[in-house]
Amino acid sequence: MTAIPESQGDFTLPGEAGYEDLTLNLARKWGADTIRDSDGSRISPEITRFGYDIYSTLCLVRSINEWAKKNPTRLQQNYLMSFPVVAERASLTIDPLNRFFREQFVLNTRDDPKRWWQVFDRTTGEEVPKKQWSFDPKRKTVTISQAKRWHRYTVNFLVFRIWEEISMYNQITNGWADKEEHKPAVDPIYPDTRKAILRFLDQWLVEHPETTVVRFTSMFYNFTWFWGDDPNLRYPYNDWGDYAMTVSPRSLGLFKKEFGYALCSEDFVNGGLYNNTHNAPSRRYRDYMDFMHRFVVDFGRQCVERVRRAGKKAFVFYDDHWIGVEPYSERFADFGFDGLIKCVFNAFEVRKCAHAEGVKTHELRLHPYLFPTGLKGEPTFQEGGNPTLDAKNFWIDARRGILRAPIDRIGLGGRLSLLEPFPDFCDYIKKLADEFRLLKSFHAGDRPYTAPFKVGVLTSWGKLRSWICSGHFAHGVELNELIESLAGMPVDVEFFSFDDLREKGVPRGVKVVLNAGRAGSAWSGGPEWEDPEVVEILSGWVARGGGFFGVGEPSALEGRPGMRFQMAPVLGLDRERGERFGHARYAYRTEKSHFITGDLPDGPDFKRHVDGIYLLDGETRVLAELAGEPAVTARSVKKGRSVYFSGFRFNPENTRLLLRALYWAAGREDAYAAWSSSNVRTDCAWFPKKRKLVVINNDAEPHQTTVTLGDGKRSRKVSLDGHGIAIIDL
Amino acid sequence: MTAIPESQGDFTLPGEAGYEDLTLNLARKWGADTIRDSDGSRISPEITRFGYDIYSTLCLVRSINEWAKKNPTRLQQNYLMSFPVVAERASLTIDPLNRFFREQFVLNTRDDPKRWWQVFDRTTGEEVPKKQWSFDPKRKTVTISQAKRWHRYTVNFLVFRIWEEISMYNQITNGWADKEEHKPAVDPIYPDTRKAILRFLDQWLVEHPETTVVRFTSMFYNFTWFWGDDPNLRYPYNDWGDYAMTVSPRSLGLFKKEFGYALCSEDFVNGGLYNNTHNAPSRRYRDYMDFMHRFVVDFGRQCVERVRRAGKKAFVFYDDHWIGVEPYSERFADFGFDGLIKCVFNAFEVRKCAHAEGVKTHELRLHPYLFPTGLKGEPTFQEGGNPTLDAKNFWIDARRGILRAPIDRIGLGGRLSLLEPFPDFCDYIKKLADEFRLLKSFHAGDRPYTAPFKVGVLTSWGKLRSWICSGHFAHGVELNELIESLAGMPVDVEFFSFDDLREKGVPRGVKVVLNAGRAGSAWSGGPEWEDPEVVEILSGWVARGGGFFGVGEPSALEGRPGMRFQMAPVLGLDRERGERFGHARYAYRTEKSHFITGDLPDGPDFKRHVDGIYLLDGETRVLAELAGEPAVTARSVKKGRSVYFSGFRFNPENTRLLLRALYWAAGREDAYAAWSSSNVRTDCAWFPKKRKLVVINNDAEPHQTTVTLGDGKRSRKVSLDGHGIAIIDL
């Protein structure tokens, strides 16, 4: 067993003006090489004089407020759908902004509503002809004539946003709203806006000679966040990946010029669903994303170039205004960023950061954030808080990912001054930083052992949303639960899309294709499954020896009577939702003993699972049941195999169930034992060049485990403290 | 309190040859006026000499077996869909009957397969052109050329049925299959079959002078029951109302002549779903039902006429071959039956029988059936059985319905000889028969008190399936659970269809419209909700003071993004199934105290409920939650009201919740107290002309209750034994 040596570097510390001694002491203690500013804390000239690298946060689109005031037509826009209103007589008047937050939105009446807006009869699903409605610019209402009684109508309309959402949230939450100026976000789609932004940036660079790294947060367009005025419905809609807040008449005009066809408001409004990342995207919307993404990269690169010309580095913080900054897009490298910073709660976020190509530095901002109150309103750095325990728990969640993939730096954010009453926390962060730097050193020039096959995750988004479902952990979304399990496994994972599948087949090296999610979701694939070519390619691949792994409603298509999963013949099962009430289900016995359930003889707890699963025949082996229906099944299909889970939730037991099921689906049970750990609450990684075996305890309680070595026979017993780690030289 | 007097009559007793004394003794003890034969037991001449009325069971279509053997093309037919087969190469051969029970089905190869069959690529959903497949009459297989690899294919094909299902079931279950001749059912759609049947009937009538009532079981076509050859999938499909087993080239030819368009195999096969009663029917299938129904009534009337000409009565047993014998069809009276006999487990089956028009006598066959073993394989009339307790429990379930609606007769079936070791049972049946006759006497010339409003149940089937979902209690089907509750309530119920609604609006007297079921079901309405007129009529009716009551997925339409319940504005809520992951839900507080939940402060147990319910605004009041989501809601809508339940299960507590919710939805909470019983396990009925108050205990344990009298103020305390009844003169 190797002790963790003390070390230095690769650590970003939030400095705080007025606490120069504390900043310097903690920088030394934690081995920091960089000092950053944070929301609510500045760095003083005293601190910059210490000689550390300096990160400075910069959000360009809300930085030119004086210019924005003079140019209100240059504010960012979006489409909204009015809340539905029922017609009680032939004339119906709708105030489109009713129930929306009027401090966020104002109507765009400068661009002709008759041209840009649409009115829908949502009872029939049909658009109301333009001549049957009119906009009253004085009252700011839409009046529909010849409305049909008792039908519900909605207006799709354009708004300007007059208060940028991140600062709005911070100001309102912290009670600063009355004290500080409301900043809107300007829209760089206009040439004059871009000019104003670049002018500001150039001046900023001159005025910040001490800054060594510009930390963009992030580029131009925020994730979508529509606010309401009713305290019971404060956030009617919010999505991490929706391009809704990039839309304007200018963007639509440029799109049409480039793609040769016009988009309309309903392409973005979509019956009020908007284009939520979890839902399967339309081809039209994907075209728009592609168009807007290129725009963001083009202008982003110009900004980055100026930063570098000023002799500084450009890092991007992957949050907030991150639309168009997808680290797994083909164009991400074109920005020219030097580093990517990701705040992390979970292991999948570590992997999301670690595998991004086109940047040299991958940095994690750890939790807890140095704020008095945590994200759920719980006390953190104040009376009643236990920030050390919080830090330990956050660390063991993230560490599972750090064990598998290299990360270059870590850091914290917030107000350093809050740490004074918590010396215990400061000691723990030193330990954590040393642990991180040791793990980083193992990754250097080495790769930890992984299974002799790759897992391919098939979704509508493919590589673009690798290790991402939408924002932070979307609990209950099967794929997000799965990727959190995968993030800590000794298994290489590749994300690919249905387009990739059609063009190139199953990616090379992939032995298990995972398709997971509810019908109609971007994760399961929705209408992609209407294409029989998808079924043909995958079925043939399985027949030749591949493994198809379905979770929830894999390959589900809605609207076909009697058949729901397009891969049903491969899975050997399908799902009904009541329409087969007259059909008996194939009777089966649950197998008590199987490789897949070897560590989970009593069956899984998926928390939520898909009901109505029925077997096609006796070839499908049921390994576990939930609520009297098949929950875990396995099937041999020609030379290949299939596995089905009726749901998934991330926990240690299910993670182990998944790992074993992947080995089985790949037909490689023989290879499972090598570098496996008997206790499901522990993980191990073998760094072959360094000859280091790392064993981690993912639990707050102490645990013992037996690690089987690479020959699959010999083993080593290991005892671990709660949150502990063991380094073994072999 | 009135004691139950001893009485005579209105009771049908199963006689048994060889047990003449027992038959006579029990007939006297129970006050029987009629003796019947049963499956497995005959009546001897000694018995017929006692002078009782004699019921003789008759199933015409399986009675002319010698003729059937000579005329194999006159056997009944149906379409089947082959089990799907995946193509592994361009040529795919399918044995259509594979996995079906070959003692039930043989291929109909006499009618050209190329004309009558269809082959489908179920991966694309498209029909395979006729020229791309062929039938090999020698091997009895279909070969598809140019099959697409890995697509799954099915054949829709015609079969003759060579073993009638009811006798097949009885013979196989009782181990008689090898001993007795296999009887098929002949198809009266052919004129020569009808002639043979009538010839048989005439002769039978001559040969059975002792018979006073012919008990048809039932007419010509059995409910649909497809058997498989795999013991793990013995009954691939079974539906109480599907007309599948009436189909033949001749019926399709006659249909086309009459309706002017042709039906095809897929109209019946429907992707393997067939036309299950629980699923919303297509217009084409309803046309076919109408056609076949008229045929059954026409030929049935001819049979009934012969019975009456022979000086006998004709009763119909509503089970088995009951297709076309729907007691709530417009044509049912045209049969000319004298009586309708319904076997009952539950109260809704009592109501189903009681309200049938066009017959004079409404008779119930009670349970337990006099057989050694019960329907679930449990011992009944043998060692280990407790038939008296069984009889009591069956009786209290049925009695709830008998309290509300008049029934003319009751009876038993089976083998009387089994009763000898159970004198206790014989005593109880005497008591039960007296209790029945007393309740019948109260209904005579009187009607028990009912609420001052009617409940209208809106379904795709309307009046045709009044008090019916499909066969016996379809547990878990919301509407079936609801009608079992309704069957014992002092509330008049009317069933109506979407066509009725469009033609005549909400029926007169109806103050609450109930729409219940999953999306796509016949009970919720499925595609009927695409018609905006339905929404318009109902919304306007509610606005003028009506009550709309939705359960499960009322008014649900699938496939519209973002909007599922067409009546969402009236209900004030809608359902999402994951597609609104980015949408916040309207925040609410559950109201602890409300008229509707007055007897159920801790909320309901629906066993299964619909998830994803979200409120549209703050006007919807949440009265109970399940799993953190609204489960019981109430809303005022202009002058009307709406109520929503996210599920329903029949039990005493939920029945009371439903009753209160109906009064609230009708705006008649003021009238609720009159003739209400405080204890949810008891019911009461007030017969105003007879001035009798009847209080029943629906539970095996003793109960006390307080009945509020008609003025809504005065009350009466009542104590009841387990299964007990109290008669109070007022």
C-alpha cells in the first residue's frame, strides 16, 4: 500500500479581496497554482501580485449594457406560446404575455406579428388563417375572429428578453434585484452587436493585464429558461440544450438563405413542448441547430483569437450561455479554447469533461461551492452545515469518473472568507487535492485497464451529446442513470447517432449497443425507428455476434397496433399498454441463478420501471421480475445476444448488475473476473504501465473487498475507510 | 325490524338423474318452481314427473355433429395472424398455424388464399404485394420471395375451427377429451346449415315434451377464444365481445353486397390485436358487427319462433355463444326471447341482466357452481371447501345490485349430488332464496329511492355495452371497477356513445358525464376525441351547469405534442408521459377537507393509477395525491363542475368517494344526506311506496351504521351481522 504523497499544482483557488492572507495561506496549503474571481467576489491587486496565474470570469453578451440600452432591437429574442385560452364566443382576445414574467419578456412588435407569429386552434391542431386574427399594437393583444366556441387557442409570438436569466436568478435569489442594474443579453447575430462586443473585449483585455486566463461563462446564448409571473409556476420551461433563446427574425432569415427553406414559429414552439433535449428532435430543428452552432463557433473563434493575441489563454466554463458550445460537436476544436471547465456533481460530468477533444486543459470545478447555502437551500458554510462531509461525498461521486479518465486540473469557486470557521474543511481539501494529483499522475502515459470490448450508446443526438442527457443529473431518465453507472466502470463508451449507424454501421470495437429511454425520447430514438434500415443493420449485427441492450422502451415506435419495440424479435419481448387485454402473456419462470444477477440474487430496485412487458416466446430468459413482470431478461440471438432492463436507477447494486449484463451481452463473461472487485460499493482500476492497483470506496462507511487480479484467479483483500482509497503496487 | 318470511317460487334448481329424492327434497326446501339440466348432469323421467317446469339446455351449432362431419366446409371460420417470423434471407417460409392449437384450427385452403389472405411486413407496417408470396397447398406454408432481411413478417389466414371451444375446454379440463367425440360448431351463415339446424330443432322439440323452457346457450357464435399449442401460451387471445369467430368468405361477401365495400383480413387481424372490446373500434369493424348482429337476430328469431310454436318458452343464457345476442342492442327484443339468464359474480352483472329490455324474465344463475372445484382450482364441494361461506360472499357481492334493480328469478347450476355432505349449504340457500324473494317483492310496483340526477357513461360502445366492459370483471379496467361501484349505488345510470352525443347531446336527466379509461380504449373513446364537435358539445354543456367526471385518461388523444386530454380545459389538468421533462408543474397544496373526501380523509387506494398528471392553473383543487401527484381533483367551470380521479378500484371506501364525487359534480351536495348510510361497508335502499328501508352489510364481519332518513336530518342506527340484512318499516 502506498501513502498519498504531498504535491503541488493543478489547482484553482477562488481569491477574495480583503482576505489576502487567507488567500495566500490556502493557496500554499492546497498547492494552488491559479487564483480566480467568482460571482460575488473580486481579486484585489494585492492578490494578483502573489504571482499566481489569474483566471478572470467574462460573460460578453451582458457586458455592454450601455450599448444595449441604446439598441433595444439588438436584445436577444425567442418564441413563446401563450398559455391556452378557451373561446367562449366567436371573438377571442388573448394577451400573449399573460402568465409570463414581464420583467424577462416584452413583445417584439417591431417585426410584423402577421408575418412572424402564428395562431393555433389546439383543439383541432390546425393553424388559424392569418386573416382570421389581428394584433392590436396599443393593447398588445391578439384577437381571433370566427373562433370556434370551446376550442382552445394559443398564439406563438416573438419576444425580446430584457433581463439576462443568470443575473436575474442571482439578483432575485439573493435579494439584489432592486439594488443592481438589470442586464439584458445582446444578440451577436447582428453585425453591429458583434462590433460592439469585440470593441468591449479589446478594451477589457487592455484593462486586465494581470489576467492570464479569460474564463468565458460561456459564450453568447443561455440555455432556455422561460419564467412565469405566478409563484406557483415560476419556471414554466427550462432546458439545458434547447436553442430556443437564439431565435430571431434575423437568424431565421439567414437560415432560410443558407438552407433554402423557411422555419416557422411552430418549429420552435411545438405545441408548447418547445425542443426539449429529452424529446426526439425534428430534422428541421436539427438543421437550425447546425446553422446556429456554426454561427456561435465562428464568432466565438474571433473572440478567442483576440484573447490569445493579447497574450492570454481562453478557457470556457461549460454552463450558462453554453448553447453552441457543445464540447462533442465536430466544430468545438475550431473555437481554439485552451481549456474547458466543468462544474461536477457526478461521475458522468467528469467523463463529459475528460473526453472533450480540441482543448488542452480539462478542469473540474468541485462542489461544494463556497457559499453559505447549498443548492437545495441547506446550510453549508454556516451554522449547522458540515462542509467537510459534503466535500467527501461530492468527491467520491466524482472520483469514480476520475479513476477512469484523465482530468488535468481541479478547483473551487465562491467566497474564500467563509472558510475561516472550517479548518477541518481546509485540511480535507488539501488531502483531496493530493489524492487528485496522484490519480492524475497514474493516468499520465498510461491507461487504466478496461474491458475487452466497447459499449456503444445509440441516441438521436449521438456524439454531440456524449455523456450528456441534459444539464445536471436528470434523475429518472434511464440513460442518465445508466451513464452515471457507466462513468465509473472499466468500460470504454462511445456515443453514436442513427445517422452514424446508417452511414457507418455499429462503430468499430463496439460489442454492445445500448438503447435506452421512453418512446419518443431522443435517447430511445423516437421516429428514427420508423426507418427499417436501422432495424436491419442492428439485427444483422446481432446475428453476427453483437449484443443489443435495451432499457425502458428501446426501439419503441408509437401508433403501430400490436407492435411497439421495433427490436422486439431481438429482445424477445415487447411492451403493451392495455391494448392487449385479451391476450395471454407467455408464461415463464424466473431463473434464480445467472451470471448477470450473480451479485444481485434478489433482483434490482429500479425505482421506476416500464410495465406491460411480455415475452414473445420461451427463448427469452427472465432473470428478475418487478411487480410480477419481466424486469431483467437475456436472450441468445444467432451468434449474438440481447439483454433487457425494464428501467434503471444509479446505485451500487444496479451498477454491478449493469456491468455484468454488459459482459454477458458482449459474450465475454470469461473476461469479467480480471480486475473486478467483490464488494459492489468499491471500484478498482489497474494502471498497467505504472503497475498500480487503485481501489476506492464509494461509500461513507468503511468496506472490505476482494480484488481479483488480471489473471482472473489470484486476488487481494483490501480494507478501506469510509470515502477511502488504497494504492497497491503489484 | 321485519324478519324474512319463508316463501316459494322464482328459483331454478339443477336436477340430477339418480338423485331423485334429493332433487325433490331440495326443490321443496328452496321453494324451487323449475328444474334444469346442466353440463354433466341429466334429468331423469322420474324428475320430470314431479310437475315442475323443466329448463333444457340447448346449443344448436354443436348439436348436428353427423351433418357437420359430412359438410366440413360448413364449419365456422376465422382469421388468424401467424406468429411473426423474422426473415434471414430473401426467401422466407411461414407455417401459418405454427404455435396455434391444431386440434382447434385447420387451414381453409378451399377458398383461394391469394384472394382471402394477406401477408404483412410488420417492420414497415406495409402489406407484401400478392405477387411476392405464394401458398404451397401440399406443405401448407406461405413462401415470401424478395423478403427483406431481418424484417418480421406475418400471414393473415383463414381457418376452419374443428372443435367447439366450450366443449373443448370442458373436455380437456375434465379429462374427457379422449372419451368424447370432438364437436365442431357449424356456421349458420350458409342456407343449408340453417336448414339442418332447424330440422334438428324441430325434431328436438318433438322429442322433449317434458321441456317447458328451452335454455339456449346461447345462439350461434362463441366469444373469441384462440388456443395455442404451447402450454406456456395456451390462450393467445380471448375476448368476450370480438366478432372474430363469425367471419367467413360468405359473411364477407354478403357484407360487401349490403354495405357496398369490402373488408379485408387486416380489418379483423389488426396487427394481431384483433378487435378487442377494450380497444376503440374502427368504423369498418362496427359496420361488420352491425351486419352480423342482424343476421344472428334474424336466424335466432326463426329458432325462437319454432320453440314457441311447440308450446315452450325460449330463454337465453347470456354466455358462451353470445355474439350478436347483446341484450342492450336495438334488436335484442326482436329475438322474442321469454327470458334472459345471466351467471353472476358481481353486482354489475346483476344490473346488466336487470335492465335488459325485450324479455319478460330476468334470471340470475348464482355462484358457487355445484362442482367439486371452483373456477380458480380451489376446492368447493369437496374436502377442504367451505361452500356456505363462498355462497355468502358471492351473495353479498350480487345483492348490492339486486337492491337497486328488479330481478325475477335466481337459480343454481351443476351437480346436486355433491351437496349431500353439505347440509349447512342447503340451509343457507333456503335463507338466501327467501331473502331474494323478499327483495323482489319490494321492487314489485315500487322503485327504490335514487339520487335526483342521472349519471351518463360516455364510451365508444354506448348503450350496446351497458353495464359491460367485456365478460366478467375485468380487474384493473377503470370503467369496470367504476360500474361495479355504481351497480350498488342509489343512482340511475345511462350509457351513451359518441354518436349519441353528436346526434342528441347529453341524454336528458344526466347531470354527470363519466368518461373513464386509458387512451385508445373503447371506454375513454380513442379517436372519437379527434372530433372537435365532441369537445364543443361537452364543454358547452358543462358551462351551462353539467358535471364532467374523468377517470384515468379521459378524452385522451395520442400523438398531439404537448396536449393529451381534449377536455383538459374543463378538467383543469392534463397528463404528460415524460415529454414535458423541461416543464415545471403548477405547484399546489392538497385540500385536507372537502365534501368529496368526507369519508376518506387519508386519500384513496386505486391500486393502479395514471401518472404524470399536472394542473393547468390554480383553479383546479387537489383533494388527494398518489405518489406525489394529483389523484383526486375538483374544479368549477362556469356554471358546471369537473372531477378527476387518476384511477379507480372497486372497494367500499372508493365506492363512497365516487358517490360523493358524483353528487359534487352534479352540484347536488345538498341532496347527499337523504338515505345515506354512514358506514362505507353498508348500503341502504328506501322503497317509498312499500315504506321499507333495507340496510345491507356488504362485509363478512358485523357492522353498525347510521342511516340518515329522507329529510336529511333524522337518522336510525342499525346493527348488522356479517353478510346481514335489516328490513325496517318506516
